[in-house]
Amino acid sequence: MADRFFTKTHEWVRLEDDSAFIGITDYAQKELGDIVFVELPSVGEKLTQFSRFGTIESTKAASELYSPLSGEVTEVNNDLVNHPEWVNQDPYGKGWMVKIKVDNRDEIANLLDEATYKNLIEKEA
């Protein structure tokens, strides 16, 4: 997972050229429990780093989703509407949420690398 960066609010981002895939971390899905609903933005929406882009609901709680990077939504994982459990089963694969065209790669400096993120969740546990 060295190709991913993380937020303090437990989202991940994986860069591919000028695009990025976004989802929630394995830690977040475990804390939430069984995911039952995901609300995501529409293609074409502009996201700003650390701003809300959606909502995720589980049998335990509802949580806001925050964008790790700024950019325009180019793709949405609409399969999560019918299969929200994919977030639990494969948060870094089938459970991805949105793909964006990144506005500013320099924003990565505001994110956590894997080692720093692991330290964060160890402190929270």
C-alpha cells in the first residue's frame, strides 16, 4: 500500500497519472461495521481537499466522507449502491468510491504516508 496516501479522517487515495481513486480505509470500515448505504457525488462535481463529498452509513453509524485531494469527479463507483458490502469486503479494491482528475498534486504534502497513518490508528485503538 505504499502507493496510497491517507487522511486523518480515514480516507485513502491512490494516484494514477493525473487521476486518483478515493475510498475509506480498512480501519474505517471495521470501525463502522456492516456498510448498508453509500451516498456519492455526481460525475463532474468539483471536490476541494478535505471537503465533504458523500456519506457512508452502517448498521452502527453514519459518517461523512472527505476528499483527500481537490479535483473533478470523473467516475463514481455506482456498483456500491447495490453492493455497499464491497466497502467491507475490499475497501482498497472493489470498494473504491470515486475517481477524480487531480487539480494539484502538491496537496499530497497535506496527507499521511502509510507509516504515519498506521501510527495514527494505533493511537486511536
